[in-house]
Amino acid sequence: MATTRILLITGVSSGFGRSLAEAALADGHTVVGTVRSSQAIQDFEALSPNHAFARVLDVTDFDAIDGVVAEIEKSVGPIDVLVNNAGYGHEGVMEESPLSELRRQFDVNVFGAVAMMRAVLPFMRQRRRGHILNITSMGGHVTMPGITYYCGSKFALEGISGALGKEVKDLGIAVTAVAPGSFRTDWAGRSMTRTPRSIADYDAVFDPVRKAREERSGKQLGDPQKAARAMLAVIASDHPPAHLLLGSDALKLVRRNWSSLNDEIDAWETTTLSTDG
């Protein structure tokens, strides 16, 4: 019989969070999902009255997170898996995008995720078991013009995940950064924040990228339900990966980026080595 777990998933109203929650419930797991309104509580808990629980929590309400996690531990049970899914995309050329939008992007995608990890770690450490999944992006491995702040936030979360995994490995806790490519979620639609364009010099590099993204929206190769199955396989693994790409486009683009980076390292190797002394 497969082991059943208690999963805490942030942002279960839509996208990967919803798909993963539904798949986990179908497999007999218990899921506690964070939502943004009391109406969303009823909607989520209706999925499985005995196994789906919702809590209203904005991951940028940093002062509330510890209390919510402690309450879940007490009233639902020990959190076996934290899935940091809550996040959003920001589209905008850096020179045109105010710092306030960078702060908001990092508050949600990075600081919120870190606050959730810090809240569950004392419990997982005490039990000497646990698994943290951070939903990052292929944009945490490769960069694209027009989503500079988003890529920055996902690179940050990839780095934090990798370092944390090394800190907690000997404590029985695993950390996996899951980097999806393009999936049929609402990331590029309603969920995306867009900074208004103002500098014509960037049109040539920005407009084709936006056009391609808009044309692909809703038609992406990635199936969120298949992503959910992949994540459940990672959760069930005795030796989960530190990093996992999801989707053929992510695989192709990340491999191409690594190849290009390796070529650049080789081209500048003499300069690199010249600094030893």
C-alpha cells in the first residue's frame, strides 16, 4: 500500500496548485491548501470533505505564517510535504519597471516561499523527515527579455532551494526545485502583472517575445495534470532530485543554455585562469 501523506500546498485555487491538490486527494493523501478568501475555502474543501482542508493565507503576510502552520500541525496533523506553489509572473522591460514591482515579485515568489519553509522546518527537523517542493520555472535556469524580474525571482528560489537542500539533507529532509516549462495554466493570462510599455527602443526585442507568448497561451504543450503526476512521483521517491525540469521545452532550452554557457567558459578560460596569483 502506498504511503499517504499530509501535503501543505500554497495557492490551490488554480494552476499547478489545484492540479496537484486534486491528484494528491485522488491518491488518498490529505491536502491543506492556502486560499485567498472564505468562499475559496468552501470550494476547495468540497473536493474531499475528509481530506481537503483550506486556510486563508496570503504568503506575503509574513507575520501570520508561523501561526497558520502551527495550527495546521495541531489540528490536521504533521506536515509531511510543503509545496511552495503560490507565485505569479511579471512582464516588463527592466528600465520601464519600477522597483516597487520588483519588491512585490520577490515578496511573493521568494520571501513568501522562504517564510513558509522557515515555518515548517522546525517541525520537520524535530521529526527527522519531510519534503519541500519549490515550484520555480525554466525561467530560473534560462533568461528571456521582458520577464527580467520574474527570472530574477526564480533564479533566487532555485539557489535557495539548492543551498537549503544541502543544509537539511542529513536531517532527513529533502528539497526539490521543480522547474516547469510552458504549461496550460493561467500564468501568461489573468495571473500575469504587466508593466505598461513606454520606451520604443525596446520594441524590437520585446514585441516578438510577447506576441509568441500570447499566441501560445492556452495551447502550450505542458499538461498540468501530468505535471501533478510527476510531482507526486517525486514525493513518493526515496531519493528525490534536487532539481527537476518539467516539459520538453524546458529540457531543450535549459540544455541549450548550458551548452552556450560551457562554450563561453571555454572561450574565456585564459582570462578566468589569469586571476590566480
